[in-house]
Amino acid sequence: MSVFRYKGSKVWTMDFLFHGQRIRESTGTRSKTLALKIEDKRRRALEEGAAGIRKRRQPLLLSVAADEWLDIKRATLAARSVKIEQANLAHLLPELGRKLICDIDAADVARYQQKRLDEEASPKTVNLEIGTLRAILKRSGQWARLQPEVTMLPTRDDVGRAITTEEETALLQACSQSRSRSLAPFVTLAIVTGARYGTIRTLEWGNVDFENRCLKWGKDKTAAGTGRIVPLSQRAVAALSFWATHFPERKPEHYVFPSERYGAGGDEFSPKAYHVDPSKPIGSIKEAWEAARLRAARILKGETEETDANTETEPKEAIAPLACRFHDLRHTAVSRMLNNGVPIAKVAKIVGWSKSTMVLMAARYGHFSLNDLRSAVESISAVRAKIEETNDGPGTRTAANRVQ
């Protein structure tokens, strides 16, 4: 008999040999007739698998397929990547979640893309969402029939800019006026190292080597950037040394920019930091950063606290914040290094680009003014002029003069 019940149990268990391997599993039912059918189905499934016959799955709703896909990927994705995929699905599922994956076609994808653009989502964001849809459909073998007709939206490669020295001065002055005492050293470190926001945020004191004037970054966006060691300029060392004086009892495992809250008190309403927890990195500088951008724009326009006080009765003119994303500080660092003739390979090592992408990244991050390009063109003729000056002398003529 291929099914039996254990003593004291009312549930039937299947028991048979398959290719010399004993299969003993519960059928989960109290009905012997149903247990025999379950046992027969289990035998057939094993035989088909041994023969290489793959059973086709029933088409699933996209919402169900998305849950299965995310459960599989969760173990291999970083926590932040999981959140990104969940955010993508939060937009996809309300529109396509109730469709069977076999019913989704290129027209559905095109309508989704247009709807998201109408909602003022950026093309890059929409492409990321379609990338999530593609991964889900690939797992179910459905993407191949859509691929020839699905077109990703064109994205801009010229996003980002390098700020000028005047803008940098105004920005750092504005940061120094912030209640957030960490904003000024945080922004300074971004400018002088070209590091990403996330890597600066999670920097630990144990990775800062003041004696050898270098530091080791922790986890970065790319494998090439993670764990890289970069030297520090005198300006960077000065900024970090001053910042370190705020934490005389710091430990190697403490974060350079710890979690802390800010307020203001006293007759002069001076800023104060409290609830400092060096075991946790700073949460977000977004609010302080946006306020600093606005102050920087006013500084560049020549407005000060005194001029504001003199015009209290007049409506203050609306002014746009300084056009500078935090990531533009990375663009600034890279552009300055390239403009000063630093080889791309060295720039890539400092900012954490991989060898396969460093030329593409240099083209994207290298922002040069017309004067920068003009000086590069002038250098071509400068080489010839230097040769002529060296070869010219009493009674001598250069090869170029002889040709003329």
C-alpha cells in the first residue's frame, strides 16, 4: 500500500520508492481516495521532472507574480534596492496589477509610460519602473513577446553642473549660518573629495587617518567605489580636524556625522545640538540643505540680514534658491580635477568609477566653460611655438622656417 496513517493520526501519508529514493510525505487529507489521487499526482510530477518535461504554470495576475518575484529577489538585494523596487511596484500595480501577465502587451506599457509622464514623472523614473516590470515578465517568460515593441524613454545625460568658485563661497557661507552644525563640514567634504552623499553620511572616525592625511570610504554605490582609500587635501584635513573637536570622546566605530537634533535657545537664539547619538549616522540634511541654497542665492544677490531688517515693511522679493543639487558638488570636484589636467584614471580612482565606465562618466561629469575649451585649443599651438623658440638662434633656422 502506498498510503498509510501513523498510529493516532487521521491524516494519510504517501510512501513509495522513486529511482531508489524513498518518498514519504503527508497528503494533508483524511480521505483515503483523495490521498491516493495526491500520491498518483506526486509520482507523475516526479517522473516528468526526471524526464525533463517542464510543466507550464498557469498565468498569474501581475500583482501575484510581482509578490513572488520580490520574495525571491529580497535575499539578494540591498535594503535600499528593495525599497526602490517596492516604490516602482506602487506605481505599476494600480495600473497593471489586475491584468494577467499573458495579457499585458506593448500598448499597455506605452499607455503606462504616457500616464506617468502626464503625472510629471521623469523619463528616468519611468524607465526604472518599466525595468521592474521587465524583470517580472522575464521570470514568467512573457517579456520576449513584448520586447521588440517596447521602447524605453530617452533620458538626458547633461543633468548636473559644476558650481563656480563664487557660488561655492556663498554656499559655504550659507551652510555656516545653518542651525545644523554638521552641514558646513558635510558640504565641504563633498566638494573637496567628490564623494556621494551616502558614503559621506556613513563615514566612521576609524576610517579617517589624520596622520597620513587620507580616509577609507565605506560602502558605496558601486563595487569599485566601496572601500577605496583617497588622500585628503589640506582643506579637507582642516575641516575634519575642526569638526573632530566637537567629539573629544569619539571612538573608531562612531560616525563622523552622527544622528543629532537641532534647536535654538538663549537671548540670542543661538543654535544648539542635542540627542547626539554617535552610534547612528545622521538622518537627512535635506531641510538644512534647501535652506542653505536659498541663503546662498540671497548672498550672491547682495542681500544681508541688515538689508532685510531695513526693509521689513516692504514685501521681500521672491528669489529662487541656488541652482545646485547636492550631487552637483560631485560634478564640481570631478570637473575641477579634469580641468587641471588630472588623468581620467586617477579621477576614477578618487571618485570610485569602474574601469569600464570611467570614460563615459568623465564625459558626463566633465563640465567645461568656453574659456576652458579655448585654453585647451591654444595649447595645441603653444607646443609648436615652444619648439620654434627652442630651435631659433643666431645663424639657425627651424625646419618650419625652411619650409616657408
